[in-house]
Amino acid sequence: MTYENFKTDLDGDGILTVTWDMPERSMNVLSGSSMKDLGGIIEKVTSDDAIKGVIITSGKAAFGAGADLGEMGSNASASAGDQTHEQKLAKQFAGVMAFNNLLRTLETCGKPVVAAINGLAMGGCLEVTLACHYRVAADDDSIQLGLPEAKVGLLPGGGGTQRLPRLIGAANALPLLLQGKSLRPRKAAEMGVIHKAVPASQLLIEAKRWIKEEGDAEQPWDKKGYKVPGGTPYDKGNSTTFVIGNALLRKTTYGNYPAQINIMKCVYEGTQVPIDAGLRIEGRYFVDLLNRPESKNMIRSLFLSMQELGKGARRPAGVDKTEVKKLGMLGAGMMGAGIAYVSAKVGMEVVLIDTDQAAADKGKAYSEDLLDKAIGKGRETEEGKQALLSKITATTDYDALKGCDLIIEAVFEDRDVKAEVTKKSEVLLSDDAVFGSNTSTLPITGLAKASSRPANFIGIHFFSPVDRMPLVEIIVGKETTDATLAKAMDYVAQIKKTPIVVNDSRGFYTSRCFGTYVSEGVEMFAEGIAPALVDNVGRMTGMPRGPLEMSDDVALDLAHRVRTATKKDLGDKYVATAADPLMEKMVVDLGRYGRKNKKGFYDYPEDGKKRLWPGLGDLVEAKVTTSSPELVEKLKKRLLYRQAIEAARCFEEQVVTDVRDADVGSIIGWGFAPYTGGPLSLIDTVGTAEFVKACDGFADELGERFRPNQLLRDMAETNDTFYSRFNPKGQMAAAAE
Ligand code: NAD
């Protein structure tokens, strides 16, 4: 027996060990060729009397990462076009069921099959193990077991929505399926997802022991008298699972995510029928998702593009890879402290500088605090904490910067202060060391004027809180070289974050577009739309919070300062809005700065939840206080389209030049509604012609801020899409659909 992706070994007891080890891949994935091999192996197991039992394990560090989404996308687009919609659906359904039939054949082959899970097992690969009669995993906290499909707009289509509730009950299975949460082996064993977690060295020994001593070759759901744990949806006690589950789902997703809705349906409908019917139900809902724009967009932005950007798709070619060994961090405030932490965490030596020792120490104490919390959660050890802290030197002494490969400044947002620290530190650096600014608003080319080596000057813009936010926006100044860009990107890869690359402009890309969300919310309030309605609608669009809440979080005084500076810089070109006098009143007259002084659009009482400030009613008379579905739809569009049109302008102005940067940056940078795939995917999905028409309508009614730019008008003529017109290399072909 020889297979491309599996090695097999039959021992003297008739136990066949099947080791999954795909050539030229760092991880096993469920590709077409893996499935073909698996089919051959199952056939052999079924027909060969010499085989008494089977162990499936992996020859790699991980067991398997899941379905090959890239291949799945290419197949979907390759099969499109030459057939009717019904034929396409039938073909997709047949494809899903072929995999399901394979797993069903495995679990009914009459011989005991064990999954010996030696490492991470996700998605389709975990589903393979669920079709085994016994699951044993290495007891190692770094191993994750999960069905993350929902996170990219899909559902586990290899029986996951059927076998998991049949193993642990719907109430326990639903949170795992809906949120795509993964478990460590010990927790998975506690919950009954796997049978046992044993030391890695015992894995195969335990697998063989079970086959020889127990070896039950029948799944629980194939046994006579089987009942789903906790019962079916109509059983007493379980009905609330679905009633409350549906309500919670609606509350958290506002119906924006078809994957979660379909998962709910799969479990609800599937657990009332025998497994074979349940698998067919799952297959149909899976195919439904494959054809939804939400799933296509989420797979593209949140998986494929994210992966490509993470692997350096935007890194200049032909520049040698670099490594930052010593980082100089200027400013130990909120951002500097976070950047120091994430850098030391991956082993960099960090010099953390502030104007006085107490401030520098406070910055280092931030790391200590995070590490203590991690220790409390069992995710860090005391030795790990000491090792990380020993990497950070908190000081006021600039001489300690000698030997740094990279310096990042996160001092006050003030041109003069930034110029001073640039000059002071640059003289200590080697010729190829890079200087990065974490400014959120000041153009990089302007800041680089203080530098004697503007070619080595670049923007490295982090998001707060640094340890949790995955995005870094890299801003290329007029004189920044490719070598500098490459070095900044190598650093971002070292700290395991995702970079996007943008050109210099006011607010760069992310702050500029995000700003339109909050300012459109304030505009709505200024027009007399009740503030509660404004924020509710904001959340309903899929943004993480309403625009007024987010204004408070960012700080109203900061927004006001940026607005005033923009007004000054633009002079006659500045377009005043109804929000301007309102913000001035809130900040200058009333001293309401937002969450930071516990007074903004909301009040933040010490002893309770935040609530809208009652005084808002005196500022603006609320004219629209009740909503209708039509009004909600219109306001939702206003909030989303306003951001999308700004993203399209950034694209035309070459602030952002790659559709992946624009879409991925929007979702992981400012929380743009993930189900849309990002603002450019949203425009593509709506259709450029329709989008332009809607925006013209808004512009006529509300103002020129909605007027479509020339690029959009050109594209609308032929209903062109961003992903076909600017299709980046390496994107799945489905993007052009
Ligand atoms: P912060 O006020 O918390 O920290 C600034 C720190 O810089 C303070 O500790 C201050 O003592 C120190 N400092 C001032 N002058 C200095 C000097 N000459 N030498 C050394 N240290 C000096 O501010 P922050 O929120 O951390 O922001 C810092 C920078 O990061 C700003 O440019 C800001 O625009 C940018 N930024 C902030 C955020 C955010 O969400 N707060 C996000 C992205 C970027």
C-alpha cells in the first residue's frame, strides 16, 4: 500500500498505523489528494482480513490544520460558469457528501479505529477524528482542538455539527460550533470531545491498548437505543438551549452571520433524525454557505488574504531578510509599554526610554502586570515572566540605545517632541538601523524632516491595546526605501502581527476611514436622530460598538483636536459639518472628553453600567426616536457606505494600493463589519453600479461627503469589481467571481 500523503505500517497484531504526512507541506490539510488517499486506505481496511484495527496519526508536529480553503475556492470558481445554478449546487453537494460518505464508511467499517492526536487538530481534520471510535490526544497545553469554520463564515461540513452534539449534547456543542472556540486536550477530554489525554510518549501505546483490550468498533450513535446526550430539541430541559441560544445569537450577531444561523439549524434539525439524515442536512446548509457572499468574503479576507499578508506578500522583493535583536522604545506610555511587551515576548532585547525613571519603570511594570495575569490563568510561568522582564531595560539614558537595529518612538503626539527624540537617538545608530514612528496622525514625510536619514524613516502604527490588536499599519514616507520597508515588515513578522502597507496621507488609511464612522454617527445625532438609535444601528451593522460609544472610547477631545488641525491645514477646502459645533460644545464648553474623564456621550458611573448622558436631549432635540425596518436599513447603509466610500477614495489616491491591505486592515484594525469581508469587498458585493447610485442618493440628501469618486464612477460603468480590476497575485481565483 503506497499513498502520496500517508504512510502505513501493519504490526504483528494486525494493527495498521496510518501516518498522515503530506510531502512538501508543513501542515497536513484536507486536500483532494489527501481525501483520495483516505478513501483508498478505508477500502483496504474494510477488505483486508489481516487488518484488525487502525490507528490514524500524523507524521508532523500538528495532526492537521483543516480543509484546504485555497483549493476549495479554486474548485468553486473552476466549476462555475459552464453550468446552471442547480447543477453547480448539485455538484457542490455531491462533493461534500463524498467526504461525509468516506467518514461514514470509516466509522462503520467494522474494525476499531483510533485517532492518536499528536498535535493541533482543527476543522476537517478534527472531524476525521470524530469519525474514529476512540480519540486519544497528547496531553500538551499548546495543542488546540477545534472546529473554527464559523470564524470564516462556514460550518463544519464533515459531520462536525452532527457528531459533536451526539457526543456531548447540543448545549455543550453549540458554543464550540458557533464561536469556533478551540480546546486544550485535557479540557476536551473533560467535556467528552475526546476520550483521553495522555503523555505524548504514551499516545500510540494507549491507542494500541484500546484496540486490543476494548476495541469497540461501533459509534455510540449507531448503537441500538442511542439517545443524544441532553436529549433532542423537544425533550424537556433541552428546549431552552435553542430558545435562549437563538435569542443570544440574534443579540450578538444581529442576523449578519449566515454561518451561525445555519449551524443552529444543523444541530436543531439534525439531532432529531438518524445520523445519515443529519449529515445530509448539514451538507445542504454547508452548500448554502458556500454560495453566500458573506462566506466567500470572509474566507478571502480573514483567511487567504490574512495568511498572504502575514507571510509577507507586500514585502519588497530582493531584499535580504533581517532580524531585530535589539529594539529601542522611546516613550513608555500606553503604546510604548505595549510595544515593549510584545517585542520582549518574542525574545528581543528592549531598551525602554522615558523622560524620567519612574515613567520608564511604569512602562515596564505594564509587562509585569500582563504576565501576572497570564500566570493567574495558567498561561505563563514564573520563570517565563522573569525571562521576559529581564529582556526589558527601563531607563532614561539614551546611550543605552547603541546597537539597536530598530527604534520606535511613541512619545507625545507633538511634532517638536518627536523631532527632538529623533535627533537625539539617531546619532547613536548604525547606518542601516531603522527609525519608526508610532504616530497616529502626523504625516511621516513631515516627521522625517527631523531625521538626517529620511530613507531609514518609516511609520509603524500600532493599535491599542498592543498586546491584543493583531494589525500594524506600516506607512511609507516619500523618501523611505525598500530596505527600510522590508526591515519594518520583518519586525512585524517577528512579533507575529499582520502588516498592511500604506502611503503617507492625513490619518493614513485606518484612522481616516474609521474617523468617518464616528463622525457619521455624530452627524446623525446632530440631525436629531435619537442617540440610542444611532448606537443601536451602529451595532446592527456589525461594527463592534456604536459610533457614539466609540467616539467616547477614542476621546472626544482628541477627535476635536484632529478636526481643528485638519480645518487649519485645509483652510478653504475644509467642508464644515453639523457635527463641528456640537463637538466644540461637548469638548470646549462642557469638558466632556469621553470615557477618559467619565463624561462623554455617555456617563460612566463608578458603580454601574455606562448610560447615555441625559443632557444630550438639551443639546439636540431628538426628532427621530422610533425606528422602522426601512429607517434602520437606511441608517445602516449610511454608516457602512460612508466608510466604504472613504476606503475607495484612499484606493484612488494610492494611500492604500492593495485590496488585501484595505480589507484586512479594516477588519482587524478598526473592526469594520467582518461579514462583509471589508469595505472594498462590500462595494464589490453590492455591485459598483448600485453602490454609486446609492451614494449619489445620499450625497444629494446629506452632503458631498457621500459623492462617489471618479474611480468608482469608472468602475460602475461596467460594474467592475475591485477584486477583478486590482486582483493581487496569489488571490484565490474565486475573488474574481
Ligand atoms: P502616552 O501619553 O500614554 O505616552 C507617551 C509617553 O511618552 C509618556 O510616558 C511620556 O512621558 C513619554 N515622553 C514624552 N516626551 C518624551 C521624550 N522626550 N522622551 C521620552 N519619552 C517621552 O501616549 P500614547 O497613547 O502611548 O501615544 C504615544 C504615541 O502613539 C502618540 O504619537 C500617539 O499618537 C500614538 N498612538 C496612540 C494610540 C492610542 O490608542 N493611544 C494608538 C496608535 C498610536
